[in-house]
Amino acid sequence: MNNTFLNCPYCGKTVMEGAMRCVACGKILQTPEEQSATIEKLQVKQKFNIKGLLKGSLTLMVLSVLYYYFSERIIAMIKSIAGL
């Protein structure tokens, strides 16, 4: 995560960009509309990616089955390529 920092316009202390409130002085740094947009954006990022999980699981299962049935051939091929 790439965090950038700005200075609070009220007290001059360092705050994270996009912060809703200054930690040092407690002043509100965003309008209610900006706060709602920030919260909505954070909620979208936190959604669970079921498609990615399914793709990863399927890939792992396919590779496991291939290794189970062809492991001896794969090891022999690697040894022949490496010259062992």
C-alpha cells in the first residue's frame, strides 16, 4: 500500500492523504460528501473475490493431478535436461 502524507491546514501536523479528521487537532478535513465517497471506495476494495479464489483453486487442483500422474516423467525430463 502506497501512503502519501499531507500537512493539516489547521495545525500543520502530518496526516495521511484522504484522512477525514486530523489526529492531532481533531478538525474535520473532508466534507460529508467526500467522506461518503471515501467510505464507499474503501468498501468496494474490501469485497471478496470469489472468481479469483475459484481460478486459483482449480489451477492448483489441475497441477496436483498432473504431478500425481506424471511426476516420474517430469523428474526424468528435468534430470535429462540438467544432464544428471
